Amino acid sequence: MAKSKLAALDRKSVAVELVIKGSDRLLFGHGVYEPDGAEGNRLRIQASGSSGCALEIHESSWNGTILPGKPYGCDFLLRIA
């Protein structure tokens, strides 16, 4: 079985590039990879700061891009299509 690309983001700092109503937004946080046979594997990104916001990406429907995050001061950049 091939190793998950999302698993590489476990316990790493992550920036997520989102397009909301035609405008680019960045969310910064830390990834937690959660293998789950029943619901499918997922990456949970807990946003930095006190907002309590979290983003959950399910591996079965993931179609974005993972890039180096150095330009953003973190380990990885996720671009969500």
C-alpha cells in the first residue's frame, strides 16, 4: 500500500491557501494526520491563534497540491482546488 501524501504533514506547520468568493486567503496551523478505517484517513489542520478554527481534509476526496511552505514560514503549503 502506498504511503499517504497527507501523512507527511502530521505534526508539521502548514499554510492552507483557500479561495473564498474569488479572494485568496491563507490559514496557518499545524497538521494532525488521523488514520481511520471506518471513515477514511484525514488530515486535521488546527488554526493558529485563538479562533478555534479547524479544517479537515479527507484523503479519499483530496485533490489539492502540497508544496514547500518555506516562503510562508512553515513546513508545507496546501493549495486546495
